[in-house]
Amino acid sequence: MRLPLSCFIGLRYHRANNSNGFISFISASSTLGIVLGVAVLIIGLSVMNGFERELRERFLAIVSHGELEAVNPPLSDHQHLLEAARAEPHVLGAAAYIQFSALIQKGKKMKAMALKGIDPETEKTVTSLHQYVGDEAWQALSENQPQLILGAGIAKHLGITIGEQVTLLLPKPQQQHLSSPQRVRVKVVGLMRAGGQLDNQLGFINLAYAQQLSQWQEGVTGISLKVDQPLFADEIVRSVAKTFPQLVFIKSWTRQYGYLYQDIQLVRTIMYAIMLLIVAVASFNIVSTLILAVSEKRGDIAILKTMGASDPTLLRSFVVYGSYNGILGCLWGAVFGVLGSLGLPHLVGWLEQALGHSLLSADIYFIDFLPAKLLWSDVFVVVVAALILSMLATIWPAWQATRVKPAQELG
């Protein structure tokens, strides 16, 4: 199949050995800049997608979407309130809980933690905590015994292993003034390994045992909820609270941990802007390449005009000439970006093993590993945006080629 004349001329100019090495250098640098910009943007977006996936599937699998906590605990008649909450159309599950601020002690070491009393059966309707604990430990928590499931980060910090006895320091029930805490000996029956910040904060005991410690026969601190639209959890929990006869605090993950989601979206937006600016700078190199190429080939352009080449043909020829770098850069950038997105988690894992140090600390980040999730829609958007920028950069220099006067150049 014969190529159109403009494509033939543009590709012929690009394949021809350029007598000006400076033009060749600028042309190569523009291609390399587009490759780096496209590849880094795809990899960066994949990492942000990975963080968002882990936030939804891991973090929100342990943290309830919303909570209704009694202003003056305990929450009275919580069974009726559970039924009322489950009747709401956007609520997928509800479970009662008792919340403690506690210190856990082993020997001379102590660490603060959030201790939560839960019912394992109803908790499954609200969170997927059991997936990060194990069936044996989860079954043990069903018994009304002094048994504890502990975050793996806390256990590592204090040197606690499964089966050990540890001491919990809890506030004395119904105590109105400062006093010494009550000490409770519990057995660690399992560890929660979520791989992140929550491993350093949480511990769980049986709900009935927590009621004994609080001296609440049937009372609870509040009710945790799972909703069908986590991003609108605050509005849904608020609508559920309006049906409650007792005053409650309205809590949702968007109020307590919403900054995580907002940070991910902010970084994604900044990354888009920065990387597209890198591609734009590389596209300006295409402008420089074409301007120099037009200056060098003014004689050739004049000859083509005398042979009958029209201005649109010359315009399209130099657009093809300049777009070749952009197309080549986008293709190689997409290839390196996809390969980098797929291999980056393994590379970071290998690097952490080699250094003996975690690059993402669980004390700071909500996960302690680097995730990545490649979306082909992101690849398409990035490549198309880079192609548009690189093609737009060719229009003005290509238009300059049509302004060449054959009489002045060949006279």
C-alpha cells in the first residue's frame, strides 16, 4: 500500500541521516523526555491506584464504615437499635461493641492501644477482621474468656507470642475521679496481621467478657455499621442516627481516616500535573527540532514547492516528521510504564530484603508495603494526552515551512 505523499516525505526526512548532529541530539532528547514522562506517570498512577485499593479492601475491612456511640454510655436497649439500624436501606450490617483505652504490659514494657470488645458472629457482618486473624483465633474469641487478639505490630514491639499471658491496664468501671487502673490478665490467642498502621493500634476481646470488665450487664459503648457506599458513610450514618431515641455521637471513617483518601487523590492530581508538564517540556523540544529542521531544509522545501507540492502537503509532512518522536516516545513510555507497574512491588520488596529495612513504616503509613494496580484506562489516557501534546507542538513549526518562498531560496 502506497503511503500518502505527506507521510512519505515526513518519514523520509526522519530516516535520513541528518547532517546537523545538534538536531539529532534535540530530537533524541525530546523522545527520551516523553518516554520518561509517560512511563513515570503510568507507574505513579498505578501506585496511587494500589493505595486506594488497599484503603478500600484492607483498611476498611478492619475499620467500620461508621459508628453510633452513646453520649452517656452504656447504650441502652442496643438490640432494638441494632434491628432499627439493619432496617435502613443503605446499611449492610450492624454490630455492638465496647471501646476501651488500655495499656498492655509485658514485663517492664508497656504500650497504649485501643481495645475493642466485639461479638465475632455479628462482627463478620460489619468488617472482614476474621480474614486477618485466622479461624482458630477467631473461634477462641467467641468464648467468654479472658482472651485477646492483638495487633501484630504491638506484639512485635513488646515481644509477645501467641499463647502468652499479658496484663491489661484498664480504667476502673464507674470511676469518677483519678485512681489506679484495674489489672487484668489475658491470654493472647491470635495476632491481627493487616500489614499496616492498625497492627500497632488495635486489640480485641470478647464482647461478653468486655461487659463483665465494664460491669454492664447488657450495655455497650455503641454500634458499628457497614454501608453500601463507603464514600458517603457520613451522610448514611447521620440518617440512621436520626431514628435513635438516645443521644449518640456520629462517627464515620471519613471523619477519622478520610485524610488518607484525600491525600491519595491529592497526590494523584499533583502527579498528573507534574508529569504532564514534563511531557510538555519534552514536546517543546519537538518544536526546537522542527524549527531547526525547517531552517536546514528550506532549499528542499523550495524545490518541492516548484514541483507542485501544496502548502497543506508540506504542513502535513512536517507534522508527520515531528509527531514521529512523540509517537515513538509514547509507545516506549507505555511499555516501560506497564512493565514498571507490574514489577515495582517485587523490586521494592527485594530492595527491602537487601537493605533489611522497610521503606514504608507501619507507624506512619496505613500499610507497610508498596502496592500497585495497573488500570488500562490510565495507560490510554496518559498516552493519548502525551500524543495530543506532542502533535500540537508540531503545528507552528510545520506552518513555518509553508511560508518558504521558492524565489528567495533558489534565486
